Amino acid sequence: MLDIFLKVILPVFVVVGIGAGYHRWRDVSAQVPAQITVYLLTPALIFNSLLSTNVPAQASIKVAGASLITSAAIVAGTLLLGKLLRQPRATRSAFVLVSAFPNSGNLALPVILLAYGDAALSFAVIIFVVLALYAWSVGVFIASSSEMGGLASLRQVFKMPHVYAVAFAFLVKASGWTLPVAVESPLELLGNAAIPMMLLVLGFQIGRGLTVTDLPSLVVAIGVRLIGAAGLAYGMTLAFGLDGVEQRVVIVMAAMPTAIFTTIVATQFRANPQFVTAGVVGGTLASLVTLTGLLALLD
């Protein structure tokens, strides 16, 4: 537990703390860096990850399918729950964002590497790419629906560059092209900047202060994210016939706290970003206990 805290959690929160401190000092808006992250940095990160990953197709399909169905089931369930609870549209969007989208990148990948080694990391990267594409499409639709209707929200998804980043990456891999250095190097630099910028935007949100107006909904959302998702993922691994390290990777990835990207899209589309930020911070802190227990259980 101490090793995970020192090598994974502490560095993350140092960067978040720098962002929060800078916001307090300079009163910087999160809107502009959020837009830069959405439209420039994250597409480059997804593109680079796809190009550098090599995992057998059958195994890729199984781990990606189990992870994707887990997340989709949580989206459907929490949307229904939010409607039954008659939550306002912005609160319902935030509730789903906190519940359904795990931090499968900057937190999950180091945890998987520390827990299961390099062999497991390839499977984790596959899940990261698939969930990133899913999150940046479905997540944008959910967040933008806090302000606009169904068709308008759907159009927002197709305005996002992530779909095109994936298509371009598959085109490059299928054709065997080698990108010129003048293209490859800038894309790599932009992709490497994505995670630090996400952490800084989270820090900017925290710098504004954490205000929770619906604590019961927040507790439920964090519980679904950290505990409910792990149980559902276990069932999905059985359905897909996964075992061993592949099964463990799917379950641990599903049990991650809320993805930092949710604060980006919540800020971009005004989907109750204070609620989402509280979910990210609270879930990440609670995951110190839940992830440690889960890793011990799976050992």
C-alpha cells in the first residue's frame, strides 16, 4: 500500500496541488486548458497509444469487450437511477460521469504495471484506448446533454477529434506507413502533455473549492465506481471466458476511481463540474483503501 501511494498516488496529487495553488494565486479559468486538452492533447495520446500497442487480436477483443460492456451497463443503470430520483439534468449528467468512467490511464496503467508487470500492461493499454474512445464519445454526449437536447448532444460527439484519431491510427497501422519525424514527434509531444494537463485542470477546479450539494448522490456514485464496477467486471470476465492475468487486469481497471477527463468535459459543457470534481477527488482518495483490498483479494 505504501509503495503504491508513494509511486502512483502521491505524484498525481502533487501535480493536482500545483494546479490548485496556481489557480489560487492567479485565479486562472479552467475553460481554456480544458479545451486544449479535449481538442489537441488527448487525441494525440490516443493515437500514439494505438500505434505502440501490440496484443493478439482475440485477447484484445475479449478484454476490451468485457471492459466496454461493464462501463455501458453502468451508464444505463445510473441514467435510469438518476431519472427515478428526478435529478436535475446537470446533476444527472454529473452523477453518470462520476459513476461510469474509470481512470484507465494515468492511474490505472502504473497500478497494473506495479501489480502485474509488463505482460499485463499491454492488456491495460488496450482497455485504456477502448475506454478512452468510448468515454470521449459517450461521456461528451452525457455531459453536453446537461445543456442541450438529444440530437444536439449527438452532434457534439462527432465534433470531437478522438474518433478521427482512432481511425487515422488504424489506417496507419493497416497500411504499414511510417510517419515522417516532422509529424510523429509533434504528436508524441502533444500526447505526453495530455495527462499533466488533465491533472492541472483538476487542480484548477479544486482551487475553486469543493462544494457538495448532494452528498448522498455523491456517495452512491463513488460506491458504484469503486465497488459495484469491480463486481460487474468480474461477472463480465466469466462471461467472456477470461482468467489469470487478463481477468485481473479487467477487474482492477474497472475498479479505478473516476477518470480525470470527466472534470474536463463537465467544465466544457457545464455539467455540474463541482459535483464531478468532488467525485474524482473523493473517489481517488477512497481508492487507496479499495484498490489495496481488491489487489489483495485477487492475489
